[in-house]
Amino acid sequence: MLISKFGGPAARVVWLALAALLQSNAALAALPIQHWTQASGAKVYLVESHGIPMLDVQIDFDAGDRRDPADKVGLATTVSNMNAKGIAAKAGSPALDENQLSEAWADLGAAFSAGSGRDRMSFSLRTLSYPDLLPKAVALAARQIGEPAFPEAIWLRDRERIGASIREANTRPATLAAKAFSAAVYGNHPYGFEITEETLARISVADMRQFYSRFIQPCRAKVSVVGDVTRPQADALVKELLARLPQGAAARCETLPAVADVKPLTAPLTQAIAFQSAQAQVLIGQPGYQRSDPDFFALTVGNYTLGGGGFVSRLTSEVREKRGLAYSVYSYFSPGLHAGAFTIGLQTRPDQAEQAVKVAREVLAKFVTEGPTEAELKAAKDNLMGGFPLLIDSNAKLLGNVANIAWNNLPLNYLDTWTAQVEKITAADIKAAFARKLQPDRMVTVVLGAGA
């Protein structure tokens, strides 16, 4: 094998990078998704892909930012960041500090990471599947998942660093505009919470451990596996990955409290924020929709025409091409477990901000009222369907799609039917969906930097 021929950890790293370049055929020839639930309650989703000796795993928990206490915003982010800062000594295994842990992964030529978003905390493992490597990588990942050290000295160090980055970010106009927009759209919903130096100061190592023990449990895990393993192998490695977390009665897997939905806007809101800047930052939008909404495909196709299709979108045509008011203008939806924001964004000269806002609003209102033309609909479908293979042309991309299916409880044949779902959307479907979801007369508008 290539590993034994060249030998050594460095060669394994090189092979890991090389294998990543060879994954497109494996992903495109992916087998159907297999799904089962383990005795612990962990839900497993597997796509076997044996073309190359590679394995990708993603483990998701309902432990994202929406679970942050209002007075300790940033707790989920802190917990995920601190996961790589060391492993505690336990069950005869020695402690590893952050440098030793990083070196251990480098020696294996594998990669492990943790991160949090609005809804979920995710742990990701990528490794070669060779029998001399895979067990070691799984064992180390299991320790990092189940035995994080949360060293206080490292947290105090990182808290200062994060505070400095927050202060620096708050000097940037785009950051300030985004914060104002998020607060206005989401109100007191956790999606609108912002990490501050004050909320970080309230977070202790004890808070991290309590958060971890409550939310990171096998019964709450959704595990996506893509690569060179069979179902029995996948089942065994998932059990090992979760084995060092509390099991059985010790897990206390009670139902988590519900998080309230994002409240719809009842009136328009415009915020003009003074800021000395060469460009005015403009954001327009409102709460959009949940990922589980049946209008997902109609809104996805429609938004391509409105502002998601780059230079062929209506917003670009009207704001940039016809009037020269902005170099770039876009729109997007960000659905999650709750209604993520619909956003129109652009930058323009401060003296043109008022006109740019007016034109963008007019384009949106007309699109909501009329929907796309048949020519626009065809162009949107052709682009989305033609680009679909690029969404699954590697193990990593395929893993992301499988994890999306797992997290959002989508049908197991979701990828098989994706292009058909896009193809069947009509202009009337788009018009009706946009009318249900968007109210152009009740939007948040944030303009930062105009008239400064």
C-alpha cells in the first residue's frame, strides 16, 4: 500500500490530502443512505463509499447557540472551542494538553474538530480507513468527545483573546450593521443574541462542564458517516466514539425545553446608524422560514431569480447594471430549526444609499407580487439542477448533505429526488410561497454610514 511504501506520519498527511482530491467519483457513486438507531438512542446515517480508503464522520447535538442562557451568550461557542484545548486523564489514559492533542492528530495524519452554529454543536472526524490507523483515530476522537479537560487557565487566556477580537470587529462597519440587523429581526430570540465581553466574563469552566453534560449525550446524537466502512463497522465505531459519554441512567436524557419561535414583525423598522465610512452598509429583511417548511424548494428556486443568482438576478440588474448603485447586491434565506432571516444586502456610496434602498424595496415588492417570468424560472432551474453534482462531488460535501438530512429529518431519498423537486416548481408556486413568507411593507432596514 502507499502508506507502507512511503511510511511515516508525514506521508500519511500527504496521502490524506491526495485522497481528498480523488473523492468525486466515490461521492457520485454513493450508495443509498442506511439509517438505524442504536440502543443508546444515537441515530446513525451511513453512506458506504469504498472507492478510496477514507472515512468522514459528523456528530451533531442540539447544543447550538439557541441553547445559550441570555446572560451567558457565547457559551455553546466557548464549549466547542475549548474541546480542542486538552483531554482529561481518565480510565488509565494520560491527560493531553492542547499541544499534545494537536501533535497526536498530526501523528495520525487525521483531523478532528468541533464547532457550534445557531442550532447544533458538531464534531467532525476525517481519517484514512487503514486498519493500522482507523482504530487509533476513533479512539482518540472518543477521548476528545467524552473527556474534554476545559482547563481554566486556557479559558482565561482565550477569553482575553476573544474579547480583543470583539473589540476589533466592532470597529468594522459590516459587523456593526449585521449586529443591528440581527437584533432588529430576531428581537429577544436566541438567534439574535450577540457575544459580548460582558457575557463572556460570566462564563465559567463550571458552566462549560454543566452545558456539556446536559446536551452532549449519546441519546441526543445524530451521526453521519460517509466512506470506506461497512454497516457493522460503522455501528461499532459510532458506539466507540460515544462510549466515553455518560451512558444509560447516568445520561439523564430528559426532554430538552422548547425554544420559542421567532416572532414575526408587526411593523416596518428603519435604523440609520451614523458611521464614518466610504461605503454605506445596507441590510433589508425579516424573519423567513424554518428548514422544515414545505415551501423550501419554491423559495430556493425563486430566490435565485430575486438575488441569489449573482449577475443574472433581478436585484443585480436593477441596482447595479441599470443604475450603478452598488457593485454587489444579493438576497438569501437562512432557514434553521426556527425562522432564519431573509436578507437583502448591498454596499453603496453614502449619498446613494436612499436611492439604493428604494430600488431594492421596489424590486422585492414586485417579485413578491408577480413572481418570476417563465424565462427566469427556466434559467434558475437549469443553474440549480446543473450545479447539483458539485454539491456531492466529494466525501466531505456528501457528508454535509447526509448530516443535513439527519439533522432536519428529511427523507432518506432527499438527494435522489432533489433535482426532481426543483424541476416540478412552477412560477405560481414561487409567487405563492413568497407571498406567504415575505411582507415587503414590514421589513427591517438598517443603513449604516449614510450621511456620516
